[in-house]
Amino acid sequence: MQIRITLAQIRVSRTVADNKANIINVLNRTEPNEWIIFPEGALSGYFPGENSFLRDINGAEIDGALDEIVRLVGSRKCFCLLGSALCRSGTWYNSAIFLDPLGSSSIYHKRAITRLDSLHFQPGSKPCFQTIAGTSFGVVICREIMFPNLWSEYQTTGAQIVFHLNNAINQKDQIWEHLLIARAVENGFFSCSVNDASPPQTLPSFLVAPSGRVLIRSDVQREHIASATIDLDEVVKDFS
């Protein structure tokens, strides 16, 4: 089975309105059944180093923007995964939202939060494993690349691809390139990582096959929308 994956490496802005417009611009160019992946914080923005980060965000505005994106995903008949801060029952989470063409959605809350994240967010408690349209996938966010157990639990449950929503734009983050390849090879599935394009980004976005072959490697410090068709039959089902 083949699916088309699009990495939407966009610049993550400080305003929900600007981010929504950028996301909608990308979605308006999609084809039916395409999978579009955006970075961590793509809708809300992601600036955890600032004390006023969440005070400057209107939770209702985020939810309203998501409603618009849900409708657009339905009309384009595509699949969409994007990052955003979300407020649920008075608690803020660093989240990934998956949307399908039928209007359904599922949410993953980042579990291995950073020290800066902890100033604003509560950690999630559950993995996100889902099978839809014949594709089984998991979701991780940013520094969760550093925890191989979070990836291997998806391999155990049968994931064919793990999506990694990233916002790693510091110089030192470049080393994660090797981890993204390792995660694919050690688990025998596809790994797909989409980063924020904002300077001083040095870590590209990637789509890596189970063999370790890099199918997409983005340019850095610029918005880069790149696509590839993957064959899920390449997933390694038996390591024995």
C-alpha cells in the first residue's frame, strides 16, 4: 500500500491568525488522500522561553481556527497532523491534533515535556496509536526523539510510520538528525519529522524509510513543502 506524505516545514509565527493563514495556504494545495504534517506549535506558536507565552494566547481563538481547518481538511479530503497549545478543562497541553477527511479528530498531549514546557504545560499520559485508511501510525513531539521507549511502544503495537512534530531551531539540535534515522532503522518503520523553519534552524525536516534511506531532507531556515510517496510494504514486521 502506498500513501503520499507532505512535510510542511513552515515558519511558526507569534500569532494564531498568521499561523492559521499559513496552514490554510498549504492545505489549499493538497490532493485527496494526501497526508500533510506540520511542526510543533504550528497553530498556536511555540515560545516556551517567554513567561508571557500562554498569557498572550487566546484558547478560544485556537479552537475557532481548528474548526476552520477541520472543514478545509474535509473539503480537500486529505489527512492533517499539526501541533498547537491546547487548553482543555482549564489545563494547557502541548498537543498534536490529527484530522481526517470525515471530520474526525484525535489529540496527543506531549508526555516527555521539557523544563521550559513545564512552566506552561501539563504532560500527557497516553501514547497516540491509530489505524486509519489502512495506515497505522504513532505521534511524538520534539524532545521525545530522545526517548527510544516512546518509539518502540509504537513498533510493538504495529505502527508503520511515526510522525515527529518538531520545534528544534537551536544550533545544538542538529545532532538529532542521526537519532531520526536510528529510530526508523531500529524499529523497522518510517519516521517523519517536521521542524519549524524559523532561523536559526540547523536541523532539517526528514522522511526516513525503515532501511535508513532518507527520502526527504528539507532545506533549513526557509519554508519548504516537500512530498514523497512511500510504500508501507517496506515496514519490517519481523526482526527475527
